[in-house]
Amino acid sequence: MSQRPPPALAEQVPRRQAFWFWLRLGFISFGGPAGQIAIMQRELVEQRRWISQQRFMHALSYCMLLPGPEAQQLATYLGWLMHRTLGGVLAGVLFILPSLVLMLVLSGLYMLYGQQAAGLLYGLKPAVAALVLHALYRLGRRCLEPIDQRPLPWLLALAAFVTLTVFDGPFPAVVILALGLGWVASRWAPHALGSDPPPPSLVGAAAALIDDHSPLPAHAQPQRRRLLWVLAAGLLLWALPMLLLLGLWGWHATLTQMAAFFTRAALLTFGGAYAVLPYVQQAAVEQHQWLTTAQMMDGLALGESTPGPLIMVVAFVAFVGAWGQQILGPHALLAGGVLAACVATWFTFLPSFIFILAGGPWVEASRGRPVYALPLRAVSCAVIGVIASLAWTFLQALIWPEPQAPADVLALALALLALWLLGVRRWGVLPVLALSAALGAVATSAPGWGLWP
């Protein structure tokens, strides 16, 4: 009697349970990419045992090498692996949909009642600066070894910081230079950038539904024809709305420029949201003047206080820019903001879906072979300097909102308090934001202190 073949992976993992998990994840995924990845690790690997630790880490390694939000890409990858293309699309969409809806609501309230909420936002800005500094510390500890052991990662981070802060260089140039230096290091000094730590393992855990030795289903087998179909579909999904925007408003219109800019941003977001924010700020604030640095910090504060990927701040940037530009006229400010936010979200996240659906089969086929590349590790080191540049920009706007104005001592004190709570007391993001907003509201309502504008 012949043994029955193992069931397909899509038959092993319950579809209904997977749908409700991805929807729930979209509402509870606070804490940035690290917190979101930790939730998926705990739920899918440790508790539900839907996927093994090694396969989870293999998927995460691929997502970390891609431009774009790695947590959202990881959700898309795991959804695709379990339930084909539809599962991947649903997982990725449900991961970002609650965040988009909340950001649209908060952006509208911000533009309508921003003055009434000035005290809350005054308190949130120092917390945002502290969050960036804390992210800089955590990433630096992970990527930068002691300088006397491996100085090259520190030099890359310093060069990126100086390029952006002192010489006002473009963000893409930093990425390209880091890739080039990483390639040179891989040829002449392969150990100069260090090595990645081995993935953790679950000792004594029960076998997962998708285990280390589970056979690949048909949809996860590399096929050049399928790859071409996915790339063609992705190009079509990008080109149709872009052609529609060109036909309705022309190339120089705000919406068309936003579509082009956020497409470029999606292809250059190595290192996560904190790394791409300087690029977004540089273009949106200085080049296109869609919003101010203070509004950018307000948007980041709103993004930190909502679930989902932090890069969803692009919806706020587009909303505020469209409102100020009155893209649909002065009597349709809200509709124009919503339209622009949806355009920004579409063109920012579409490449992430294409990367996963096109590359997933080839990544699964590469299991058991090295997937880390020194050029991309060099980019990770340079990202530390990029985030330091962002922190410096935010601190300048926070402490000296006007070039000739005295330093805002209260804002600095709130930032130091938030940083202490995050780094020493290990508070969560939401409690720190709530306390900082409350202190800002109380402080700005007390007359006569003279410590703020």
C-alpha cells in the first residue's frame, strides 16, 4: 500500500484562522518593525506553530535585504507561502489597511483642528525625537561592533551622516556609495564589515505545519513564466494609475509628482522607515514644499501612535501637501487630501508586493545557501548615519524652531524624559507618547513660563 503524499501547505494552515490573524495584526502592530516582527514570531512560530523558526528567519532575511517596509513584506511573504498569491495580497493589505484608515482620519482632524491640538502636538514632538534617538541606539548596537575591532562600519555611518548633514547630499547617493564600498570590501576585505548572528532556535518545540523539511507546494516552485507574469502585472498596476494621472492633470501636477516621488522612495527605502524619512523630508519639505519640517514631525508623531508600518507617514505627507496645494479646489480640501493619501499609499506599497510575489519562489529555492551580501550589509551600516542625520534635523527643529529664537528648554527636557523612559525604564511607545502629549498640553496651558513659543 503506497503512502499518501503530504498535503499542500495551503491545506495545512487554516484559511479562516489566517485571515482573522492578519486582520488582527493590522490593529495591534504597534512598536515599529521590530515590534511587528516580534508579534509574528511569537504568534506564528512559537504559539500557533504554523511555520518553523528557520523558515521564518529565511523569509525575514530576504525582506531585510529589500527596499520597503520589512514587516509588511514579511507578512506578505508568509501569507503567500501559506495560501498562494491571494493569501499574500490579503496578508499585506490587511497589515496596512487599519493604519491607512486611521491616518486619513487623524490627518483630517489635524488640518481642521490642528490649532486646538497644539499643546498635544507640542508634547508629541519631543517624544518623536526621542524615538528616533532610541532607534538609532538600538540599530547601532546591532550593526556597529567596537570601533577598535571593525572601524569600517563606523566610517560608513560617519560618511553617510556627513554627506547628508554637512554637504546636504542626496539620499540615493548614500545608498549607491555604500553598495559600492560593500562590493569592494567583499572582494578585498570580506571580514571588515562583520557577520550576522545565527538565527535563534526553538529547543524542544513541536513540529510546525510548515517545517524545515516540508515540501514546496507548486506555487512556490521557481518558474520563469510565472516571474514574467508577476512583473508584467506589477508594471501594469503601476502604469495604469500613472497614465490616468498624466491624462487628467499632466506631469507637473501635484498628484503626478507625488506618484513619481513615492515610487522612487519605495525603491530606495533600504533600512526601514527611519532610513527613508530623511529622503522623504528632503524632497517633500525642501524640494516640493508640500509641508514644513514641523508638520513632518507632527506626521511622524501620528504615525508612531497608530498601528501598522511607520512608513504610512507618507499618507500624512501627501494629505497635507494636497490640502495646501488645493489640488481639487478650495471647496474640496478633504477629498483632495484623501485622494493624495491613497495615491501615495498605492505607489509606496505596490513595489513591496511585487518584490515578494516575484522573488518568493526563488528565495524558497535558495534555502540552505548563504543569502547575506556584504554590499547590503554596508547599506545597513550607512543607515545608522542616515538615522543620525534625521535625529539631528529633528532636534534642531525641536530646540530651535526659529533660527534666531532662544532654545526651547522645555522641549529639550521632554525629549530627555522620553528618551530615559524608552531606554532606561523600557516603557512602550504608546505610554511614552501619551505622557509626553499630556505634559505638553499642561505646560502650554500654563501662562507665564516663557519656555515655549
